[in-house]
Amino acid sequence: MKRRKFLISSASAAFLYGLSRAQAKMCPPPLVNITGGGQSATSCGGGNSTGAAVAANTVALVGTNTELSIRPSVFNTSDWEYTLFTSYSGGCFVPGWGTHGAYVICGTGGHQAPENYDAAIFDFSDYTWKYIPNTNGVRADPTPLPPSAVTSPYCEIPGTEVPAPAHVYKHQIGIGNAVYWPTNTFATTIASGGNYLHRYTLNPNGTGTWARIATNSTFSAFPGFGTYGGASYAETIFDRRRNRLWFLNCMIHYVSTIPFIDLSGTSWSGAPITSVASGVDGNGFMIHDDEQDCIFMGTNAGLFRLNLSGTRLAGWTAVTSSGLSSVGLSGGFCTRWHRYPVADGGDGCFYTYVDNGSNTLKRFDPVSRVFSNVTVQNGSPMPRQNPASGRIIDLSMVHYTRFTYVPARKCFAWIAGNGQRVALLRP
């Protein structure tokens, strides 16, 4: 089995973001069947009077079990951890599961990694990991897939609509009770893959169903997309205003067309834009600001903005910002950013987590366009990835789709894996 070297990135210097320092008090969730898909609500009332699960400026650890307790018998512990957390993979938040949503890891694997055709989910209603098997008839099997084992051009398991597991990067996104996945890049042992939009729907009975929902290839809207960083530099964005998925590439000096698909239809289209100067590096990150109806792109050449309004996209425009270098582009490009809503007691800014093992978050104010560091001072230390394995983390390879916002809990969550509890936190 292929394994990769990892490097530790040192934590950035942090300053105090002055919020309440009250200690969180987590009440226990009810007992449930950990292997099923039950959606029973918790009686926990939250960490303070606002209804948030933890107090401000606090990290609290929750969980009735770990992802190891739901491991299929055909996986050993190492392969199960590898497919869920190490193979350039992670999960996404699915808001429509149960009463509080869930963090869902599905379809992971690819190349020489163990394959996962099903889903492991962390249910935020009862703080429990659950295993969600597929209804398409594909049994759990970690064996890496050769190209001959999948159909062309869909890169699916023959006779099903199950996409071959792959490195998911930031390609998956949760909408309603399903995960949408535009391309299963690096799906087989020789790194080939498919480019058709698939969906994994979480059913109320604790199963999941894979389906191919696009009639054309994601890349048919832009044939050069995959050539210029279509894997690790790409991100799927859900545009609620238009009920649309955008599939963007950070290497914006190459990109003159952005693929998109309206979820009311089944066909990808391409939105032409004006490319930026060739000196702009692609090791960047994206922030979708739905309130301003735009996408920000952080690059080595500064911050750029793409307005989504209008019948035709004009292209990326350089905008002033400060503190961008504090984010660290080498690790920042593999991180999703999430807004802390004002309605939930937040500041309306975007946050992400890069500094594995520290309690420092990255913060972006979309109005002033200021990037800064914020330290959460109270409660528990943030769990580390691979805490006792001796392996060192390379932030440019491990994709932090494991930091998310949970609206029903009014706080952020960090899922480190390796048999550890999930961290809930508020800045």
C-alpha cells in the first residue's frame, strides 16, 4: 500500500480575539444504534443561552464512539483510517441529514489507496459515528481498482452508478440530504478517473444510494480544466441563489471558462471569463461570499474577486486586502472556509483551520478584506491528526475539508480522525 511522507507546519503567531471565556458544559447525547442511520434528536440544550453547543472562545470534545467502531470487517484499522482521512480525502457537511446534519465521508480512496464505496458519517444530533452502506449492490472491499474494473467513460463499477472511489479533495459538497461529486479524479491504480457528476443520497433508513445525475462530462464545458490543476486546486461551490454548482480551479491564470450545472437540469455548461496574468500562482484558496454574491480567490499575487451577478461573468478583479500572507498559501489551498453567521451570534466573517494541533483559526472579514489569526483560549486542545503514529503532516497534501460549520449547533466542528473525539468550537 502506498504511503506518503508528511511534514508538520508550525502554527502561526496568534492574537486574542476578545470574546467570552465561559467554560462549555456539554450534556450527554442519548444512546443510539451506532451502526444504523437513526436520526433521534438529542436533549442537549447547548452551551449557553444562545443555544450554541459550546460557549464562546471555547473548544469542547464530543462523541459517543469513534469512526473505528463502525469499520467494516473487510478493512483493517490502518486501511480504514487511510481511506477516510489520508488519501487526499475528507468529507463534507450534509445539512439535511436528520435534525442537526452530519459530516459525511463517502467514495474515498483512489489510486493505490483502500476503496470506500459507502459512507461514514458523524451525526450532530447525537454525536455518533454511523456506517451508511450503499443500496446499489456494491459490497465493501478495500482492494484498489485497476482500470479494467470500471466502465468508460463514467468510471463506475460495472452495472451500477457507483463511481469508483477516488481522492475527493474539495470536490464534494453537501446539499439537502445528499453529497454531490463532480469528478472522481485519480480513481484507479494508474490514476485515471471519470468526470461525471454523481450524488450519494442519505436515506432515512440508514442506507445511501449512488446515482449519476449529469448527462455530459464535467470537463466538457472546459476540456483544459483537468490539465491545469483539475484535482487538488479545484473546489465545488454551491450557489444557493441560482441553485447551481460551480466547479472552480485555483489556477486562474489558465482558466478562461468555469464549468457550472444548474441542479434543476442535468447538463454542464461553461461560463467564459477573462483570465488573469500568467504570473498568478495556482496554490490558492477560494471563499464563496453568498451575501455579496461573489467568490474571493487568495493567490501569491494577492486577493482577487469574481462577481457572480449578471448574465455574463466579467472575470477576476484584483482587490485590496491585508494579512493574506498570514494564511499560508501552501496549506491554505486545501482548506474550506465557512461563515460564522451573525444570526447565530457570530461576526459574519469566514473561518478556517490550518494549524494542525493548535487552537488558532484563520479569519477573513469579507467587508474590510482583512485576514487575521484568532486563538480559541478555553476548553480542550484541538485534536491532532495522527497523534501517536509518528507520521508527520504535510499541509499541502492533507485536505482540510474536516473543518465545517454546523448551523443547528451554532458552532464550528473539527474532525481529526484517528479514533479521536470531534471538536466543537466557537471563536
